[in-house]
Amino acid sequence: MFNISFSGDESFPVEFSENESMTAEFEPHIIVPVADYYDGDYEFTPSSQEQTVPIQGLTARRNITVNPIPSNYGLITWNGSVITVS
């Protein structure tokens, strides 16, 4: 643990190696956590099943994209006597 003092409004770059992290505390007690990055897929296509992107507690490197339902997808329903394709 170490104390650092900054003056001025300049920003500064910080890099960490894999599995390293830092928590910084600034007056008036603002805590800035550094999180691990999400390394999974960033593009998804809807399906009939719920999909969860496991990103809790992680930082995304870019936006996550949910694609539209492909035009060749059809929904088939059966009401007991009639099959409907929509």
C-alpha cells in the first residue's frame, strides 16, 4: 500500500498486467475500482431461449450487439388442430 498525491486537472494513463487490480481513494472519499474485462462474445442473435451475458462485475471493452431476428426465421405454433407458420 502506498499514498500518492496529485495536483492539477491532468489525466494520466495506468496499465495493469493480467490479474492485477487497484482501488484508488480520492478526497472527498470517491472510490474508483478497477475491474477485470469481459472476454466473451459481444454479438448475439435472438433465439427462443433466454440468453444471459455473464458480465456482472466486469468491464466491457466495447458495446454488446443484439442482432435482429434473421428474416429466414419462422415461428411455428400448434393449437391442437392447426399448425401456423408466421
